[in-house]
Amino acid sequence: MYRRERLTTAPNPDARHDYLVTLTGEPQPGTRLELRYVPDRWVIDPAGFAAYLGELAAFPGGLEALVLAVLDDVGNEAVPRWTEVRAERAGHRVAVEDRQPGWDNPHLFARMERY
């Protein structure tokens, strides 16, 4: 099974509102990964996200390649309004974000904890 197929989704219960979803896990021993996103039409099932992280256990690239792969996979499967992927391993941190063209919510961003 291709790893993206593990990222199961469900319809957003109310796509009229912007809200932040956070999912975390350890795709590889000693690697902490955090996904934060603002859903559009779909939300990611937490159990599916955990199964997806299990598929990344043998990911061949470095930390940068890992976060970019997660960003790409989430963007293709859930098509969020905004996505941020952060990972840390042994003091090495990487963060990447993406958003749909034209989408912005400065009030939501002002309330979010940044790192």
C-alpha cells in the first residue's frame, strides 16, 4: 500500500469556519513530527495519520526530505487551507508550511503558538 493511502479523511463537519487541527507522532525513533492544518473540505482521521506515520519508519531521506514529503502527501490527500509540518531529531528542527492561493486568516494566526 502506498503511504498516502493511509491518510484517511472524512468530510469537514463545518467548512464555513477556520479552525486549527494538530496531529503529532513519532514516524522514526527519536523523531518528533507535528502536523498543524486548517481544514477545507476534508479532515484527516487521527488513526489514519498514525498508520501513515508507521509507513514513514523506513523513510530514506533526511529530516528536510521527511517534512517535505509529509507536506506534499497531506496537501494531495486533504487539500487543507493551510498546512504546517514540523519535525525535530537530536536538536535538528525543520518547519515548512503551505497554503491555498488567496487564503489568509490573520486573526487565527495571531492566536496560534509559534515556534
